[in-house]
Amino acid sequence: MIQRIAIAATALALAGASALTAAPPVPGSPDPARVTAGTYKADPLHTLVGWKVNHLGFNDYFGIFGSITGTLVLDPANLSAAQVSVRIPVRKVTTASEGLTGHLLRNPKGGGKPDYFGAKPADALFVSTKVTPAGDGRTATIDGNLTLNGRTRPVSISASFAGAGKNPLNGKETVGFHGTTVIARSQWGLDGDVPLVGDEVVLTITAAFEK
């Protein structure tokens, strides 16, 4: 009996190993050599900006901006000449709470200043002004201007290359990046509930661009 169990277990292990071996590789690879020059468009389904803000000093709260559009001009032989411009529809902000989302987009009482974005906020826009690649060919600092809530302020993003390859679903060459930055929301006039809700906002970016 023990021998039969051992044989069965070995067969299952071999079958599992065979299945893993047969699994197709993922199309994207963190190999900079796979990046080709050209103008890419942001994939609005897979490009997101997450935000994190402290709530009452107890814990952090999270939200997401999606449906992002824009372009990336990229030449792997001249990374410092890269240009990126993206538009973020603030009105589509997502949180885990329907009530909080409604608060962010609420009409101001009596026609005054909204607590946060207001009911019909304009899109946010980030346009790069300078790209400084690191020596590793995989990371860079992207300086640019962020227009939000009617104000424009400089922002610096720490960016890293995530992967490149051809998307098998649409045949498009795709490059992906991650990025982080920290802003003080009051600089854009978004000072509702400061300091009970933190002024410092951590932005976490995941971006896919296609051509």
C-alpha cells in the first residue's frame, strides 16, 4: 500500500512539473533590449495612479485614478530625450467607499469651494520637462508639471522600467513602467480637512504604453 501511494505521489509530481514546463512564457520581459523607439499611447485599461493619504493619524486610506490617456515618445538609444504626457480624468476617481467617493465629487454647499474636487473636476495633466536616466538603464527621474484643480506645480517622479514585449491579445508592442512621487495636495488648492486628513499624498503609478 505504501509503495502504491509513493508511486502515485511521484506520478502527480511529475505531471505537475510537466505542466509547469509546458506553460507558455509571459510576453513581457524586464529586458531593456526589447524596447523599440517610437511614439506609444497609454493603455487606459492598465494604466493607473494610486493615491494614499493619512486619515486622522490612525491609518492610511487608498484610492485609484484610471482611464488614463496620453503618449510616450521613447528612444532607448537616447533616454534623456524621452517625453511623456498623460491626462487623468479626476471625475472617475475610485475608492472602496461609495460615500467617500461621493464626498470627493460633491457639489459645494451654497455654491462655495468644494471640500475636494467638486462635482465636475477638470482632468489632471502631467507633462514631462526633463528625463534623467540612471546609469543602470532601468531607472530614471522624470521631472514635469502637474496641472490639477486649476493649478500647475512641478513634480518629480522616480520611475523604473518593468517590462517590454508584444501583447499577444492585440499584437501591439508594449512597454511598462512603475513610478512613485509625493505631493502636498494643498499646493493645488486641495486643502479640505487638513491636517485631519493628511496634506502629504503618496502617488503610485503603474503605466503601460502601446504602439
